[in-house]
Amino acid sequence: MERTLIILKPDAVARRLTGEILTRFEKKGLKLIAAKFMTISKELAEKHYDVHKGKPFFESVVGYLSSGPSMVIVLESANVISMTRKMMGATFGYTAEPGTIRGDFGCSRGYNLVHGSDSPESAAYEIPLYFKPEELVEWEFSDSGWLYGRD
Ligand code: IDP
Ligand code: MG
């Protein structure tokens, strides 16, 4: 089963959109297996965005991610990475399609509400930055037949 790291970034928390965004993932049928409300340190934000080190926006995105509390979650489902990336929308609110999280709730370039792993390799790097293996909770939906049935 595929897993992804999602962060409801400091602007999502500050703008009181965490419930709204979590609801979208829940209604889609994605399984929440871990959650942490925390202020991400500058050091952790630098590790998180290591792939962008050296790019012009690196310092700014590290400052953004560590600027206030975030809600960090792990979601699990077959194909969860491609589904959540589509649900998030394009990187900047002003180009993201309506109907997506970024497209519906933001217009900013710098502040885009949500992070989601973009590949299984990224998820495998990112999840352990925030969660110990025992913090990932294994459980089953009682209605998984309805959610995932009929292949
Ligand atoms: P993604 O979040 O859609 O995967 P990435 O290209 O991986 O986008 O960039 C990581 C984060 O860095 C973005 O979510 C955004 O917060 C920030 N970012 C990316 N490009 C820019 C930029 O040109 N200006 C300001 N911030 C940027
Ligand atoms: Mg990315």
C-alpha cells in the first residue's frame, strides 16, 4: 500500500483551513495513519527541502515551512501519491485549477497551503523525517469494500 507525507503548511493552520483540507482527503477515502501538530524547525525544513538546495527560493521556502505550526500527516491508499498531487493542484495558487486545494483556497505564489510527496522515493525520504515507524498506525476501514472494491 502506498503512503505519502502531507503537510498542511503554516498558512493553512493560520488561516484555519486544516479541517477543510483534511475533510477533502477523508471524503476521498484516503486513510489517515499518522498526524502531528508541530512547528517544523529550520533544520528540519532544510532537510525536507534538501532537493531544492541551491535554488533561488530555497531560503524563502525553508523560512515559510518553519514560520509557525503545521499539521503533518501520513495518508495511505493505492495510488495515494498521484491522487493527492492532483487534489493539491499546481504549485502556485494563482495557476492551480479551481476544484483543487491550492486552486480553491489561495492566490499567492509563496504561500500554497499544502505539501505532498511527489514520488514513492520522496515519500520514503520524507515520512521518517517526521515519524518513527511505530507512529504509523495500521488499521482497516470497515467499509473498504465499498471504497476500493470492484477493482
Ligand atoms: P510542490 O510543492 O508543488 O511539489 P516544488 O517545486 O517542489 O513544488 O517546490 C516546493 C515548494 O517551494 C513549493 O510548494 C512552494 O512553497 C515553494 N516554491 C517553489 N517555487 C517557488 C518560487 O518560485 N517562489 C516561491 N516559492 C516557491
Ligand atoms: Mg515538491
